[in-house]
Amino acid sequence: MSTIAAKSSDFQAHASHEHQDEESTVKVMTPQLIRKICKDSGMYQTPNLNDKLYLHFKCFKKIENLEEYSEVKALWLESNAITKIENLGHMHGLVCLYLQQNAIEKIEGLQNLHHLHSLNLSNNRIRKIEGLEGCPDLDTLDISNNRLISLEDVQALSQLKKLTVLDIQNNYINDERVIEEVFNQMPELGVIYLQLNPIVNKTKNYRKRLISGLPLLKYLDDRPIFPEERRCVMAWVEGGVEAEQDERHKIIEEKEAARKKNLADFEAMQQRSRQRIMEERGISSDDPSLYQSYGIDSDTESEGSDEEATAEEEAGPVEEVEKTEETEEPAPTNEEDNLSVHQIKIEEVEENEVD
């Protein structure tokens, strides 16, 4: 039994090793293999029914045998061993093409992809941006982690007038002229990643120069561009550092004024709401029930008055004594009192006469 178990274990190890070798060896993109991939990935086995095709992480060295897949809109070919962009001219409706993490050295074979919008060529060996003239609608380009160095290497980017998102970080670009001669010539650019290039640390006022030259730029490298930053940058362009500082103070004052206005508006809204409720319920502003209508304990509101009344009660007898000593007999307040006083005076006069 132990011998059989040992042989079985050796066989499984050998089979696993062969499977790993098969996965790691370079494969040919044959029609049969593509159909098998489609079946395993839940796609259609009828080629022209597929609008997306997943051929990534398959160790393909060459793009071929895709003629039947003419209706594909999105093609994934990343993480293979592809060295050349080819055999894609029949995919006239291709919108998204992913070729990152290959061994491509040149941009080519894209001249017929007129509807291409998104292209990912990151982590390759590309030394120059070219061959994109046939992609007038391209709006997203990722060419990070390549081998771009000089102004000439990226000059063709200025021809992509519809490009809105550009990731060109982690290359070797060191010529600061690319800011004015390339990037600032791309009017629709809204997002650009240029970090990890020598130009970032080399160029003075790097961020301000890009923001001032790209009116639609919303995100640069590692953080967004807020309206306040753009205002300060434009002030810096017009009047230098002093104008920028003045603009910063102005922004602070505007924020404080806006805060006070919001607070005043909120208080006015509360007052209008109270007034409306009072009118609906027929409550006067002097009515004590007003406190109860807002859930306020009237006892709480009258604490101050109760304390005052208590103090007056405590001081009352002293004040009354003082008033009794100082004041004369109070005057009558009605006709009956007047008659009684008059009668008393007559009786006093009669008594005097008798005496």
C-alpha cells in the first residue's frame, strides 16, 4: 500500500510540474485555442458574436488569427509576451485596447482603429510616441513605465486634440519644454499623471505652469485641482507672488462672509418657520402657550421671574414697614369710602361742640 501511495504521489507531482511548464511556455494564438478560451470564460464560441475578448495572461507572443472576431469592441491582451502590435486592422469598431505588461517597443498597427477611445500601453519598452494618427477619437492613453526621454519622444501627443486622460508617469522625461510645447497644446486634457519623471523636480513652478496652461485640468499627479488653487495660480500669472498672496486673503474673506451669510440665512429661516406656525395656530408672540407649542417648558422660561418674585417676597415686610412710616393715610378709592370718612368728620365736630 505504501508503494502504491508513493507512486501515486510521484505521478501527481510530475503531472503538476508538466502543467506548470505548459502554462509558462509561449503559446500560439490558434483559432482552436481562442475558441476554448471563449468557452472557458463564458463568451460565445461563435466568433462574430463576441463584443469583448479576454486573451490576457496566456503567454502569447504574437497577435494573430483574430480575423473572425471583427465585432469586438474591447480586447484584453495584457501580461503576455507580445513584441509587436499587428493584425488588428480588421477590428474597425474596437473602442478599448489593453496591451500593458508586454514587450512592445514601437507603437504601430493602429492606423485603421478610427473609433479607438482607450489605449493602455503601460509597462512596455516604448521609446517614442508615434503611430496614433489614425486614432482621432482617442481620449484616454496610459503609456506609463516606458522609456520616453526627450521632447521629440512625446511630441506627437500634441496632435491628440481630444485626449482628456494621460498617464505618462515613471518615464525618463527631463526636458521642461514639453510643458509649453506639448501638454499645453492639448486643450481637452483634464487629468495628467507626470510624477516620477525627472522633469517634476527639475522644473521651477512645475504645477503652476501646467495649471495655468490647461484650463480644463482637474487632476494633476497625486491630488486634484480645486477652484481656489486655480484662482491663486491665475493671480500668480498676472501679478506674481504678491498677487497670489492677495488672492489667498481674498478667498479667506469670501469664505468667512459666506459662512456668516449662511448662518444669517439659517436664522432667518428659523424665524420664518416660527412665524408661520404661530399664524397657523393663532398664537400671539406674547402668549405663554407659545413656549409649549415649541416643546419648551414654561417653568424653565419663568425660573428667572420666580426667583425675582421670591426675592421680593423676602424683602416685602421691610419695605412695607418703611412705607407705612413714611406714607399718610391712603385716599379712599370709591364712593362708600368717601361717605364713611365724611361721616366720621361730622361726628368729631359734634363731639367738640358738646364739650
